[in-house]
Amino acid sequence: MSETNVNTRLEAFCDGVFAIALTLLIIDIKIPATAEIHTTEDLWGALRHIIPSIFAFLLSFIIILITWVNHHAGLKLVNKSSPSFIYANGVMLLTVVFIPFPTSLVGEYILTDHAAPAVVLYNSILAFQSVGWILMTGACLKDRLYKSETSIPTIRENNKYGYYATAIYSLFAILAFWFLLTMAIITTITWIFWLVVGINITHE
Amino acid sequence: MSETNVNTRLEAFCDGVFAIALTLLIIDIKIPATAEIHTTEDLWGALRHIIPSIFAFLLSFIIILITWVNHHAGLKLVNKSSPSFIYANGVMLLTVVFIPFPTSLVGEYILTDHAAPAVVLYNSILAFQSVGWILMTGACLKDRLYKSETSIPTIRENNKYGYYATAIYSLFAILAFWFLLTMAIITTITWIFWLVVGINITHE
Amino acid sequence: MSETNVNTRLEAFCDGVFAIALTLLIIDIKIPATAEIHTTEDLWGALRHIIPSIFAFLLSFIIILITWVNHHAGLKLVNKSSPSFIYANGVMLLTVVFIPFPTSLVGEYILTDHAAPAVVLYNSILAFQSVGWILMTGACLKDRLYKSETSIPTIRENNKYGYYATAIYSLFAILAFWFLLTMAIITTITWIFWLVVGINITHE
Amino acid sequence: MSETNVNTRLEAFCDGVFAIALTLLIIDIKIPATAEIHTTEDLWGALRHIIPSIFAFLLSFIIILITWVNHHAGLKLVNKSSPSFIYANGVMLLTVVFIPFPTSLVGEYILTDHAAPAVVLYNSILAFQSVGWILMTGACLKDRLYKSETSIPTIRENNKYGYYATAIYSLFAILAFWFLLTMAIITTITWIFWLVVGINITHE
């Protein structure tokens, strides 16, 4: 039983980072400046302008939440630790911490005709996060951190998915140079799909 | 005993989000800009202007604190987990994370004659939070996550209250289109009532 | 042993709030705007201007840290919980969450001749925090939450100190209307004194 | 077993501070203002301007992560606590909390010819953090907080490294008055070196 406690602090640290990244998303949604608001209509109008920011906020919220659920499910299979595992976690956390920046960028620019850099950056971060998963699952397998041999196929599968995800989000990022709105929509649909899958599949 | 640990990470994650949302409320209260302050009287005057923001801060603080207490009391009845329960928690967290935005809006606009959107939004979020409670208690019942059969009536009651709360806050939100100040006062009284009830009732 | 776990989530939640309030102090220290900086001398000069903010940051850091240490030491004596204890904790957290605001105010205005409101507010919050301690220790005694009868004298003593502290900081707050700089210095000395006492006294 | 729990709350508190400091780094990277962006080229150009900020963000992320790993590894050797240990931890946390400020400063000024104060301050904080390590390891040894006698050599070694690190970063800070860019590069290389060492060495 004391063995399972090895990752308690790592989990607490990661939970902290996830929780903060999630909550920080809201501070990039600025309330309309009082100076420009003279009627109730003005305020409704100003709030309508931040709808893209709220859309970006929701998408990033869902992504961070799903990432947390997967992290949670993944660490249940593990009861040992190693330096490369801790630093692979660090790479994953880096991408989580970074998400508020492209989120804010997408929220601000998505309805302009020069939003390409925002969507490219957003998908690049998702590709980079998938690299984090490859490193984490790779470290699990290499350093034999799993609780039991029966978890090996699951971890290997997750590792493989990491490669697929890296490829897909890199492709999304590249395509976003030309088809920015299409890619923004496809990225959103992808994650709503993951959300629906996540709610229905049983993580044992 | 290991069974009760199933939700440890979920609790830690939620605690983190609650704690951060609570603390972030303060950063929307901006100190007066030095350029406009020349005398002690000026500074007192400027501080008097942020009283509505402090009122909104206090209301949201109380709401998040009570929500945390209820979440805490609710999860004591539960010792299993399921994907729909985790994502229902996510919906609840989403509304908690979002609270600083309408709080800031209410603080800024409540004393103007165009505050309706702020009060409408504030009550809409509370209605949406009640939907989160319906989903959470619903997942508890559907997936049989409770510790013992004796908790079923309590959870069912909470589920029912969730529906009532959704109806009430939706009504508040709609009425706020016309009676904004009245609804702001009624919302405040409602939560002070919950606070007094919460302090006196025993959560077993 | 399961009895001691009753306050685990309360502790985690409080730790979160303390940790965030502590860390948020830094975001009120703004870096100098690039537009006004043309030479290395300019930048040194601009940094010299934020020294009062750093002084306020350090004072609040010490206060929150000592408050955390006392909270930590206090909760070790307790192994039961009650609604009034949880909400008394809420009052204490409210004052912790609020500290960044007067801190920022003191940092910005302490060197002007109209800093009185900042110092008054700062000491008022400390007085209010002491009320939180009175409520917490009071709830402990009233609801018999202590681990063993032997802790009663300690908790009673802490309760009494709460009354003294409320009186003292209220006095400080009132005196700060006229002797702002003196009171700022006395407040600082008081907490450096607590720090030195805290490091040397043994919390069992 | 109950003995090992003595530092649970201290660890949770520190984890919170580390996690928040890490995540707050991102909010100093501001997205380009919409008013100045008219074409996709403009946005790419504006994003290119924040590359130094992202470089500073990455460096500080690595530093805080490595510090957390070391803190984590260090506290595994310890199973008792003392006031001086808790306050030594406080000194260490103070430096962690402070890091976002010089990070932001370096990001903003590193490519100007008046960046010396930024690099001096950055290295001063690292020197001060090393003092925190000296105090922490010193308190461990003085108050005999270690789990077993076999950890004494390791703690003593860490204590010695603390002195070396203080000397080195102080030297870096002084040299940065004249050779700011060189010192920025050397600081970066130093930490990439620590990162590589950290990933490969086995923390027991």
C-alpha cells in the first residue's frame, strides 16, 4: 500500500496545475469597458462581441478536463516513478499551462480574416501535448512503472494513440495556414467527439 | 478503505478549482489609478466607488463557499466513480470557474441603469450550476455510486432540489430583464438565507 | 484513524486558498512599461519605484505564511468538524483572499501623503482576520471538535488571543487615520516579531 | 506510518505554490492588441515579438519544475518537522512566488540594450533560492528531521551544493551588470544542464 503512494505528490502537483490552468482561462475574458457603455443595448452588444472568447474558453475547458480525466485514468495504472516519467509529466504540464495563451488568441481573432496564426498555434499546442503523452507512456513502458503486467497492452495502446494524435494535430496546424475556419471547426468537433466518447466509455 | 480513495483525486482537483475561483475573485477589484488621486479624500472617494465590486465579490465568495460545502457533503455519500459522474462534476466546475466573469460585470454595472445583462447573466450561471447538481446526483443514482443504500433518499432529495433551483434561478434571470435591482437584491437574500441555513443545519 | 480524515478536504481547500493568495501577491507588481525606458539607468530607476510594492508584497507574504502555520498548528488539535467550524474557516479564508487588494493599495500609495486609507484598510483586514480566529476557536470549543481534552487550554488561549488581536488591529486601523506611516511601521514590526517568535517557539 | 504524515500539509501547501507559480507564468505573455493587427502578416509579426517572453517563460518553467522535483526528492528523506524547517520552506516558496516578476522583466527587455537589471534580478532570485535550500537542509540537520541516519550524507551534500549555488548565482548576478547577454545564455545553459542531469540521475 505504501507503494501506491509514490505518485501522490506528483498527482497533487499535476492536479494543481490542471485546476489552475482551467480556472485561469476565465481571466482572459475581459468585461466591456464602462466608458463605452451607455445603454442596456450597448452592454448586450458588447457581451455579444465576447461570444468568440467564450467559445474558445469552453473548447479549452473541455480539452483540459478531458486531458485531466485521461491523466487520472493513466496514473491509476502506474505505481512507481522515475525521473524520465516525472519530466515527461512536466512536458505534458507545460502544454496545459500554455493553453490559455492560444485560447485567448483564438477568442480575440477567430472572427477576423487574419486568424490563421491563432488556429495554427492552437493545434500546434495540441500536437505538442500529444508528444507529452508519448513521452509519459514511453517512460512507463521503458522504466516498468505499471502496477501489473496486465496494464501493458493499455499503456502501449495509449502510446500508439499519442503518435496518431501528434500526426493529426500537426496536420490540423499545417492545414490551418489556409483553411483556418474549417480547421477551427474540425478541432472543435474532434473534442466534442472525445467528450462524448469519454462520457460513455468506462475507464476501469 | 481503498474503495473510499477512488474519488481522492477528483476531490483534490475540484478543491483546487474551487479554491482558485474563490481567490481569483479578488483580482477583478482593481485599485484606483494613482494619476487621479491627489488627496486622502480622493482616495477615500475612489475606494467608495469600488463598494459595488466588493459587494459582488462577497456574494460570489459566499456562493462558491456554500457550493464547496455542498460538494464536500455530497461526495461524502459517494465511494465509487463513473465517467458520467466525473463529467457531471466537470459541468459543475465549469460554472464555478465562470463565476468571476458575471461577478465582475455586476460589480461594474450594478449602480448604472443598464445593469440588466449583468444580473441576467449572473442568475443564468446559477441556473446552469443547478443543472450541474442535477447531472451529478443523477449520475450517482444511475451508476449506483453511493456508499450505502441509506444515502439514496438524501441524494434523490438533492436531485429534486436541483430541479427547483434551476427553475428558480432561470425565473430570476428572466425577471432581471425588467426588475434588475429587485432581482439582484432577491438573489443576495436567497444566498444569505442559504448561508444561515448552512451554518445551522447539520450535514451528517 | 478514519476520524482524523474528517478535515482532510477542508485542509486541502484551505491550503489551496492560502497557496493561491500567496502567489497572486506577485501579479500586482507590474513590470515597468517599455515605452518609458530608454537606458539601463531608466530601468533601474523604474525598479526603484516599485520598492514600496515589494515591501508590501513581503509583509503580506509573511502574514499569509504565519497565518497558514497557525492554521496548520490549530487544525492538528482538531479531528471533528461542524457547519459553524467550516463557515468560521470561510470567514478566515475570506480575509486571506482579500489581502492582495490592500497590499496592492499600500504598495502604490505608502510613499504619498494620502496613504491613510491604504493603511486603515490593511489593518482593518487584519482585525477582521482575528475575528475569523475567534469564530474558529469558538466553534472548536462549542462543538467539542478537539482531539483530546488536553487541547482545550490551548484552544481557549488562542480564542483569547483572537480577541486581543482584533482589539489591537482595530486600534491600529483607527490610529492610521492620523499616523499612517507610524502605523505602517508598527504593523510591520509586529509581524516581524511574530515571525521571530514563530521560528523559535515549538508548535507541538 | 502516522509519523510520515507530519509533512503532508506542508507538501500540499508547497505543491500548491509551485503549481500556481508555474501556471501564472503564462499570464504575463499578453496577446497582441487587436487595434494594431490588420493582416495575417501583422499577427505573425506580433507573435514573433513575444518570442523572448516565451523563451523566458520556458526557462522559468524548467527552473520551477526542477526545483519542485528537488523539493519532492528532498522531502522524501524527511519525516519530522520543526518551525525553522517550515519557515525555511517559506523562504524557498518566497523565491518561487517571486520568479514570475523577473521572468516577465527578462522577456520584455532581453533584446534591448538596457536589459542588465532584468538579468541581474533574475540571477539574484536564483541566488536567494539557493539560500532557501541552505536553510532547509540546515534545519533538517540541526533539528534531526531525517527519516534515517543514512540520509545524513545526502542532506549534507545538498546543503553544500546550496552554498556553491548561492556563490555561483551571485557571481552571475554581478557579472550581468556588464555581460548581460552572455550571463543570460550561461544561466540558460546551466539549467538545461540541470534538466539533462535530472532526467538521467536516479532520485531514490
